Amino acid sequence: MIGTPGFVGARLAQAREARGLSATSLAELVGIKSANVSNYEHSKQSPSPDVMQRIATVLNQPTTFFLRPLSDMKDQELWWRAMSAATKSARARAYARHLWLREIVLYLENYLDFPDVNIPDFRLTGDVKLISSDMIEEIASECRRFWKLGEGPIADIVLVLENNGVVVSRGELVAETLDAFSQWPEDSKRPFVFLGDDKESAVRSRHDVSHELGHLILHRNVDRKNIRNPLLFKLMEDQAHRFASSFNLPAKSFSAQLWSPSLDAFLALKPHWKVAIAAMIMRCEQLGILTEEQARRSWINMNRRSWRKQEPLDDRIPAEQPRLLRRSCELLVNEGIKTPEQIVNDLAMNATDIESLACLDPGYLSGQGPAGAAMPQLKEELRKTPSGNMLRFVPRKP
């Protein structure tokens, strides 16, 4: 039987998982046996040209995607939010898209220098049981001092991370149980954070950003096998939540502005700190401003006001948007280094997937959007990092 020369079976598995399909579902949609899908994915055989075209159509990828060798990236666990509740399919889908995100970054770094990674290293051991709440409070404060953020509200936490070398992306995770994930790959010099935008709450998203930053700082040296230990995973999640609370609401300055630990006072402070009322209740309990019983009554009052699912002002505070990858793609196009079509062809991915992962406007690469439109000055979007680096071109190789 004539197959497809150069077919990479692992690419098929990657695309199938990214679309949230089982091997059986894909086989039914393509009109082949599920055993064929397994054989293709394990490189025991390759599909005929006709079947290859049907697979590409179902998975919404160009046929060239399945011919592109896999990037040499080490398989490594992600830090998941609510991993125990998320389905295996949801995690597989997110992980496959994370690998695509890393490939996009590797491609862009051929032409651009991203801001240097500038994250403080507190030399923590891999034993998370030795990380106390007091240590987390001090580490969160030190991070603010390290990045010269002061003691007040942080204007844009996503921008802080991007300016300090973290790649941030945002998109649909298509799973109620997943809010965000992060990874600092052993084979990569820079960390990654992916934020879900399914729930459309800016204050919740800000907590997610700081939560993932907590993982990157507190758990950098932790053995990733511990992620699969339920007790240790819960402890690490609690530690990341504590870091986020401490980082977003510094004890001294937040306490000084809180005239009363009441829901009305929290609501008044919400647009200033851009933090959820629920997060302020938890922070007040952490700081001893509220007793456990007082916090419990606050939660009851939240329920009475129907604020647990959606708080007031959630629809008025805009979510922070990643800029780094978007501006990188725009730089390549606006400076004439690459056309949108060349970017798509070079990456051999569906244009809409690239647009989503790089936070580009829909249609920018697929020909339906304003590619090549005037771009704001980068210094207004990506301020200088403490090391003085800006996103800049690397001389092209001859």
C-alpha cells in the first residue's frame, strides 16, 4: 500500500489530542479503523495520500504539519490548576497546545531576542514541606523589591512577567476544571505561563498569573513526580495561593487601606487593587484581620448576595492581555522580515492555532485580519527590563 513519505506519527497523536479527540473518534470521522490510527501514531505504517488528506481536514491542520519532525523538547510535567479534577483528555489537549506554543517561541527566537529571564532565585530546596507561610510572605515581598514594584497595586502583572522573560499566552482551555498552567522546562532557558480565558474574570485571572508565578519561584527545584502525589500537590497549590495573595495584597499596605473587613469595604477596594472580594476575605484571614468564624460569616454573606459565582465589577475590569508574542509576530511582518503566509508555512500549523497561541487578532495570519497594520511603539508596550533589554532583532544568518 502506498503511504505518505516523511509522515511523523507523533504529530498525528499531538494534533488529535489538541483537538480533544480519542483515537476511536478520529477513526470514525476519517472513516478508518481505530487500529489504523494507533499504527499511524506509533509509526508502524503511514496513511495513504487520500487518508492523509482526510486526517488533515478533520484535524484542521495542513498536511505539511504531519511531515514536520518533532522539536527536540524534553517531556516534562506541567503545573496544573485543579489537576485532580481535570480530565485526562483536557490535560492532554492543553499539553499538546503548550508544545505548539513552545515551537512558536523557538521559531520567533530565530529572529528576535526576547527579554532576558530575570526571576529571583531563592535557592529553595526540593522539599516543599520546608516552605513555611512566613517564608512565602517574605519571598513575595522580596519579589516586589527585586522588580521595584512598590507596595501598592500592580498595574499589569502579565506585563511584569513578560518584561522579565516569561512567555505568557492566553486562550480557551475548554475545561471548567482548568484555569491556568505553567512550566519552566529543564531544556529551556525561559518559563511559560498559559492563562485560560474561559471564565472571563479579570481579577480571577490576575490571581492565576500570580499563582503560576508562585509555582515558578517556590517549586523550581521540586521533583515533578511530586505533582502526582495528591497530598504534596495540594500543599504546593496552597503555597502558590499564599504567594499570590501575598504578592497581590502586601500585608502592610493592604491593611492600612482597609478601614473595615466587610464586604462593602472589600467592594470599594476591588477596582483599586484589582483583586477579587473572595481573595480579600482569604487574605484577611491569613493576616488575622478576620477570625475563622468571621471569615465563615463573610462567605455566607457572599452567598446571600449571589457573589460567589460572579462578583460586582467583574464585567468592568478588563483582563490583562499578553503582548510579547503578538508584538513579535507584528515586528516580523511590519519590518518585512516575514509575511504572514511565510510565518504560517514555516511553522506548518493552522493559522488560527498560531493566532490563538500568539494572542494575535483572528485573521491576522490567515488573510482575514489587518496584517501589517501600524504598530504602537514597543517601548509603550514592553518597557525595559531591569537589565535594560528590549525586544530587538538578531542579525539574520546569511
